[in-house]
Amino acid sequence: MDTPLPEEELDAQIDRMLDAARGGLTPHQLLVQASLAETANVAERNAAKEKNRERALKLLEAIEKSQGK
């Protein structure tokens, strides 16, 4: 049966795993990166909404013309 690791060794292992997961970035850098990614995602969604709106208006215009309005 394995003997449990001392708490200090467990803490060190956890710290190493967290560092690896962060890719060498600090927690602050990760937050900034996540915030920038979210901002870009919002901008992309807004651009897609606007493009869809323009397409819908053109389609509506074409439908109205075809109906003689």
C-alpha cells in the first residue's frame, strides 16, 4: 500500500500542475487573456448579427419587389 505524501509535497505537486496548466502565465495574465478572448467573441457575435440583419433586410426587399409592393 502506498504511503500518503506529506502535505508540503502534495502542495508542491499541485503548484507544479497548476503552473503547467497555466502555460507559464500568471493568474493575472490568464484573466487578461480570457477577457480579451471574451471581448473578441462578443465582437464576432455582434458582427454576425449585423450581417444577418442586412441579409434579412435584402431578402425582405426582394420578397416585397416580387410581390409588386
